Amino acid sequence: MLHGDRDLKNRKGDCVNNHKERINNFSQITDDIKGLSELCLENLRIDTDLFTKYEVKRGLRDINGKGVLAGLTDVSKIQSYIVDDNDMIPCEGKLYYQGVDVEDIVDGFIKEKRFGYEETVYLLLFGELPNQDELNKITNILSNYRMSLPTHFVRDIILKAPSKDMMNTLQRSVLTLYAYDEKADDTSIPNVLRQCLQLISVVPLLSVYGYQAYSHYHDGNSLYIHTPQEDLSTAENLLYLLRPDSKYTELEARILDLALVLHAEHGGGNNSTFTTHVVTSSGTDTYSSMAASLGSLKGPKHGGANIKVTRMFADMKKQVKDWNDEEEIKSYLKKLLHKEAFDKAGLIYGMGHAVYSISDPRAKVFKGFVEKLSIEKGMTKEYQLYSNVERLAPEVIAEERKIYKGVSANVDFYSGFVYEMLGLPAELYTPLFAVARMAGWSAHRIEELINQGKIIRPAYKAVKSNREYIPISER
């Protein structure tokens, strides 16, 4: 054997041995982490009685679900009760964008057979309803920015590192856009407005392209990367980009547009929008702020609720034989609450809201259009099941649980069903929420910057007793 061959053989042997050693090390590390996690559970758990003792409002909400007042906003208002002689009386839910009732906004553009999301963007950002010239201007801006993704961005950023989670794809893409912006750290209002409008325009593209990469590389499906069309609305472009043949019906596009309008904004206290205020108050850039809000929205307690609703109904369809049998439906709902069905979490997903009690106006607006779409799609039986559950679930919850306020269907109850009827993949349900909410986050970021508030820093009380340091030899 030649000397060089012997060296090569020795090196190969060393590589094999090193690889085996690393595997053994990682196995040991995994075991060590399991043991360390037990220490976390043992030493970092706080006695729940202390939260009552120190009057800590967990989740920044009181026992009735009312949020702790942390700021002021003009962007939107949620009304779930009226005050009469200092008594809080629950009422039908109302949602206002810049003081305008969302139900009136929807009635307006539906009657005039217009798409409403672009109008909603203008209202939220600038505080006024646009006239026709102003609406044309904002539509033109969004359309042009929609065509302005950096050259090869899709190839280099999205296609080369596909993720199984579209929200992570969105976060990465938004943060990467920072590198393409020569004025990324400029927090002047004109520059931030420009950044926000660009993100409102391109996040729909990033969402769909991220899904197409996932579908191709993880599921083995054909790869479709369509170019957006300047003359189409945001909702139309979403369907155009997503579908292999780019075809859609007028009703499909209008209902998706409605979904974007109803999800565009929901007060300053929801988790992702409060994140926008918190991160913006630190003085950071727009891309970091929006990425943080996307991280919040990804959480299943916030943006992932509609996926849970559709999965719950999928299980319900298997377990309930007669979808019109009220007793059979109620029996299944009781099993949900008793942790005996679906994911055994004890929840009826899509029912109840942190703020609304009697009704969620978004769900109320949605319902009529959902019925129309179910007729077009031949899914009226499924719609009737949803309608039955919406009616029966509050009765079952009242019978089985001690509740402090009313329970009604929230917007997530029907939105997942809408996306299912539109044939949208479940991986895009939460990104679509983000697509819509970019408008609200943008308005709140600009509002926070204009009013130059202090950095947001609430107090946490330390409850662990002080201890002396012990030298390592004595531990």
C-alpha cells in the first residue's frame, strides 16, 4: 500500500470514529437536557396563589376579561358593553375602524360592488375614508409596490430554504428585506409609511410563494410561481398567484376580500398589535417590528385558532352521524368540554372571545356571505352543521361551565370554513391573517412613533427569596 493511500484510509477511519463519537455525544446531550428540564419545572414554577395575593392581572386582563388600560389609540375601537349608572351591561359587539363602523364599511363596498381591502388600508393609515381619487392613488401605490420585490428574491430567499411553517417563512422574508432597504433604520414618518405600504403590498406574495416552495420541496407537487397582476386587487392576486390555472370566481374573490377587511385590525391590545407597540417603542426598525408581530400571530392562542376550528369540525363530522340531530351534536360538544374528544383540550374552538360576549360583529358579517359561498360550492350541509354548532355551543357551555360573560361565535369560527371552501391550504390560514393585519400593525406602528411614547416596560414583582452565594466546592 502506498503511503498516501495509507494516510487516506487513516483519515477515513478517523472521520467514521469522530462521527460515531458525535452521535454518542448528542445522545448524551439529549438525556442531559431532559434532566435539566426537570430542574426548570421544579425551580421556575411560581405558586399560583401569589398572583391573587399581589393582585396580578394575568394576561393583563381581569376576571371578566377586561384588559388593563395600557395606552390610547385612534386606529380602532371594540365595543362589547355599555355603561349605565356605572354598571357594565353587555351589548351586541361593535368594531370601528378610525371611528367608522366596520359593518357600514362592508355594506358600502358590497353595495357598490367594489373590493374593500385597499379602502380599509387607506382608512386605517390616514384616519379618513378616501374619495375616488384618493382610493385610486392608494390602489396605484400598492399595485406598483406589489411588482417591486427585489430581483431574484424569490429564488435566493424563499426557494432555497423552504420551511414547513409559512409564518417562519414570512418572518425570515420580512427580516431579509431589511438588507435590501438603503434607509432601513430611518424611523421618520415618511420613510416608515413607505416601508409599511411596501410590506402591505408584498406580504401576500411572500405568503403564497413560501407555500409554493413548501408544497414543491416537501410534498413533491409541481412548482407554480405566477407574477402578480397590476390591475387586480389584493384578494384577486392572492387567488391568482395560488392556483395553478390562476382562475377564480367573482364570489370567491369578494369573500376573500371581505375576510381581509374583517381581519385588518382589532384594537391595540390584542397580542400581536400590542407587540407592535412594544417593539416600536424601543426605536427599532419597521422590519424588526413586523417580524416580532408575525411571531406573536403564529401562536396557536392567537392566529392559529381557525385551523383548530376546521380540524375540530373534521373530527366532529366523523363522530356525529346525523348533522341535524341536536342531541347528538350537544353530546359531542360536551365531550369536547370534558376533554373526551378531538385534542382533549377541553375547548370548543371558535366559541368565545376575550372581549366580545353577546356577539362578534366580524362573525355576524361573515355568516351571510359564508352561506352564499356554501351554495356555490355545494357545501350547504356543512354550513348547516356550523350553524347548528354556533347555536347550540353557548347552551352547552352555560350548562357545563361557570362563565363570567356571554359566549358567542368569534370570527375564527367561520373564517377557516371559508378558506376550506376556497380550497386554500391550511398552511396559509394564519399567513392570510397576517396579510390582512399588516394594515392594522402599520397604523399602530405609525401612531406609536408619532406620539413618541416612552419605551414600554411594565413591572414584574420578584417573589423568590434572596439567598447567599455558595462556593462551588460546597454545593
